[in-house]
Amino acid sequence: MSKKTGALRIISPDGIFYDGRMLGVIMPSLDGQLEFLPCHEEMITVIITGELKYQTEDEKWHVAAVGGGVAETANNRCDIYVDFAERPEDIDKNRARAALERATEQMRQKKSIEEYKISQAALARALTRLRVADRDPF
Amino acid sequence: MAGSTDIKNRIKGIQDTKKITNAMYLISSTKLRRAKKSMEDIEPYFYGMQSLMQRMMRHFPETEHPYLKTNDDRPESEMIHGFLVVTADKGLAGSYNINVLKETGKLMEKKASRLYVVGEAGRRFFDQRKIPIEENFTYTAQNPTRARARVITNTFLKDFEDGKIHDLTVVFTAMKNSLETETRVMKLMPLEKDLSVKDVPADVMREEFIIHPSPKEVLGAIIPSYVAGLVYSALVESYCCEQNSRMQAMSAANDSADEIVQELKIKYNRKRQAGITQEITEVSAGARSGRI
């Protein structure tokens, strides 16, 4: 018997990243990982920068680096809105490494809280990208 | 025949100028196409965010958020109005810049205001009139990106939080249809709370949502992206209009260059013909006098 599936859409400002069926999606939320399975209860949640995993109908897991955003699920449809979404093969590792260096450099300098937060966010993005780029899903 | 060389030079000059205007026309048309493409890419994200925002407002109308605070209790004399003015980096685009600046001038009359100006043309305009604008706010209008919209948004969101401005209005240009453009004024901050509550009949069954971790956190995550999306769309829309206006201005310039060249050519030919006639008259007169 085939498993129950749900609709999943991952949308970033650069366009629709994924639009199809899923068996499950695991995303980084404020207090750890959170998984939506098909027919999940109606819910809206905040997503932070990190790695997002989703299982497609062929039971394969896919991984993506995502930026902060919101996820919403209702009536077995899950919509995820994120600042960016990238597949491991699309990630520019050199750029991410350079960004990481720049961010750590900036965090070391004494700056305003605002600038510190900006560097912190840049650091999180760079680390996520690097981690996802080197990763096979499971 | 001193006059004819002058005319010839002028024709050449005009043809050279036409080459430039023609190139600008072509550049604008490619830029316009690219800007429209990026506008289309962002649409699903933006509309999704918008509907999510509306849903949140509908389900939790009582949620408190600093960006939702209205200015009802603040007297007009204490208000500081913020204006985000989107202009081009250069002129040569017909009345594009002037329309936006005129509208801004009308809006900020007799009000305490703070100006955030995008684009070199606008900055120069206010500099000349000694109207103070926000310093360190030097963003170009060229190739609007989401990152830039984000930075712009953060700047005024911070000023809004710090109480440096109490509301924010965006003055930009939008396409009315594919040919006409119009100046638009959009009230951005504080956000409207009752976005669409009125559209929903009272007896509609609504899904109950779990909000994780709290409505406030969720709104905090959505609002900056939502506002940045609005700013981005204003930037892109203006950019499209700028290119469109420039295309029209340049094609008008091309047409009038053609017209002038045509006129000058006729003048030149007449002059040349007159010269030839004169020479013939002189030669034949000389020949006749020799015969006698």
C-alpha cells in the first residue's frame, strides 16, 4: 500500500524551489527541529536559518539550506516561505567560506549590537551553507 | 560655400547623437525585460506572505506588535513623517524624476519630515534646495535587488522603532498599463491592522491554527520580510518605469533627430544646387564675353 502523501511547496523570493508531494518535511524551528507529516494539524510556525529536509514520494530524502521564514500547514498542504533556499549542489562553497571568514572577523571587532546581529546572521547563513553543501541526506 | 560645410557638420553631429540615443533605447529595453522577469519570480513568495499576514491578522486581531501601533493618540504637531522617495540615478527619462519629486514636495509641505531618497537624481534635487535628507542612505536605483530592499527596510524600521519617524510613506512610480506610468503614494508604516477582515463573512468556518511559538514571534518573523517585499516591489516597479520612460524619451529623441537631419539635408542640397547654378551662370557668362 502506498503511503499517504501531502502537498509541499517551498517558496523563496527567487521563485518556487519545490512544488510537489512529500512524505515528511523536517525544518529548523526556534527550539530545535520540527517535522510535518502528511495531514499534520493546522499550524503556523517560525523557521530559522538552517537545513531543511524533505522526503519525496520515492522515499528519497532531499536536503536544502534555507534562510529564516515561516511555515504554514493546513488541509494537508504545507507552504514554506523562506528568505533563500539552495540545493547542496547549487551552493558556492568558496563564497560561503569567504562569507564565514568575513563574519567571524566582524564579530571579533567591537561594534554596535545591531552590527553584531547582522554579522551573526551572516555567520549562521554561511555555516548552514557549508554544512549542507557537504552533506548527503541521511 | 561656407554654409554647406556647416550644415554637413551639423548633420554629422546629430547623427552621432542619434547613435547614442538609439543605444540608450536598446539598453533600456533589455533592462526593462530583466527587471520584469525578477518581478515575476518574486510574486509567489510575496503573495504567499501577504495572505499569511492577512490570515494572522484575521485569527489574532488582538496581537500587539510595535509595527502595528497606530498614531491615533499622537497629535499632528508631534508627528514626524518619513518619506521613502524612489528616483532614478540619472535624468534623460522624460518627466519621470520630476513627477516623483513634485509629489513628494506636495506631501511634505508644512510637516516635520525625514527623507530617505533612493537614486542620485533625487538626492541632487534636494541638495540644491537645501532640504536635509537622511545621510548614509546612499542607495542606487540601478538593478534593484532583494538584499538592497532588505537593507533599506532595516534602516527605516530601526528609525521607526527608535521613534525617529512615526509613519512612513513611499513615493514611487508604477505602471498604469504597458505604456503609461503614474506616480503612486503608498502608506507603509504603521501596518494596517484590519487588512481584510471585512471580506470574511461571520459564519465562515475557520481552521484553528496552532501558532508556534507565539503569534508575536511569528509576526516578528513575517513583518520584516513582508515590508521588505513591499519595498522591493516599489523599487522594481519604479525601475521598470524609469526604463520605460527612458525608452519613450529616447525614441522621441530618435524621431526628432531623423526629422532634423531630413530638414538639414534638404537645406544642404538646396545650397549645393544654388552653388552649381551660380557656377554654370558664371562659366557661361565668361564664355559669352569671350566670344564677343
